[in-house]
Amino acid sequence: MFIASVFVLMIGLAVGSFLNVVIYRLPRGESLWYPPSHCPKCGAFIKWYDNIPLVSFLILKGKCRNCQGFISWRYPLVEALTSALFLTCFLFHSPLSLSSLLFFFKDILFIIILIPIFFIDIEKGIIPNKLSYSLIICGFLLSLITKDTFSSLIGIGLGTGIFLAIFALGSLWLKQAGMGMGDVKLAAGIGAFLGYKEALLCIFLSVILGGIVATGLLLAHIKGRKDRIPFAPFLVASALISLFWGKNIIHFYLSLIW
């Protein structure tokens, strides 16, 4: 178990390193495969020994070896976060069996797509269609294998419908979109993966988290009333909570009202 956990952590670090490439290049329309990893400031290619997840960042003290430009803290953060979520997913499904192995890989794929969405929306204020459509398509296709097709379809419909309603009401009453179309597609993709029960919980939690953070930013005068606050990070965080603890939260809630 220990050896398997370490292996999963290492795989998570490697995948996190690739997700950093996705986060940087995808919104810029660049190829994910070429050219090789390079410093965004001076353009120097990064040697393999300077591209070891977490370790190289610590050895280089967060600076490029060539130009001494600072490396964003986002790089080690994404690597560490991906690794931690991979391990959480592994422990959640352990001990792995043939029946649970498919759900393990399904959840890993879910995590892999969600992490770039989280950071891209924070940095660029957009959710690339390639990621949101991948969520919808992969979630639905996998539901055919896991026999959760009905729940997946209802989840897609709920995510789309609720956020389209927010988008429309905001446009009509506030004269500005209450929600971006990227958030609508993301909600649909989350519904495709989680199914309708956990999707509803995710939407509920995201509204609460978003409200708390938005209130804090307003009170601290970091954001104004008309400033846009990216909503995808709250959806992603709520989706991960719903993925691992959704059934327990729903069961606890139902036990209070029944």
C-alpha cells in the first residue's frame, strides 16, 4: 500500500507538470507538444534536470537558471495539488479491484480536466471550450460503461438549465450576464461526470463558496460591486468536494429532514 501510494504521488507530480503546460499554452493557442519546455521570460529551453516536479523549483529557488527571472508559484502549486488529489482518489477507491478500477480512472480523468480550468479561469478569466467539451463528452461516454447514463444525462441537463437561467436572468434584470457561457458548459460537464445528485450539491456548494469569497473581497475593498469574479474555481472546488464526500453530505442532509 505504501509503495503504491508513493507511485501514485509520483505519477501525480508528473501529470501536474504537464498540466502546467496546458494552463500556460492552451489559452494562448500554442501547441502543447512543441516547442519543448522553455522559460516564458527569456525563451531558453529547460534542461531535464531543471524540469523535475517540485525538486527543480526548490533547487533553483524559484528562478530560471538562464535569466534569473522568477518562476511563478503556480508551477509547484499545480504539481503538488495534482499529486495530492491523485493520492486522495487512490485512497478513496482502495483497495482497488476490477470493478473499482474503472471508477478510479474516471475520477482521475475528471481531476485532470478540472485543474487547468481552475487556474486558467483565475489567470485569464476564460474556460477553454476544449476542456469544457471534453468534460461533457468524456463524462457521458464513461457513463455508458459505468451504467450511470440516465443520471449523467440529467446532470448535464440540470447544469445547463440552472446556469442558463442565471445567465438569462442576469442579462434581463441586471443588464449584464450573471454567468458566463463557459460556466454553463462547465456545469454541464460536471453534471455529466457526477450525475444529477452530486451535480445539484456541487451547484449549491459553489454558490455558497462564491458568496462567501465575494463578500470577503468586497469588504476588503479588493473587488468592487461591478468587478467580475471568476466563478469556475468555486465550481471546481465544489465538484471535488462532491466527488469525494458528496454521498456522505447528501446522506447527512437527508437524515436531518427525514
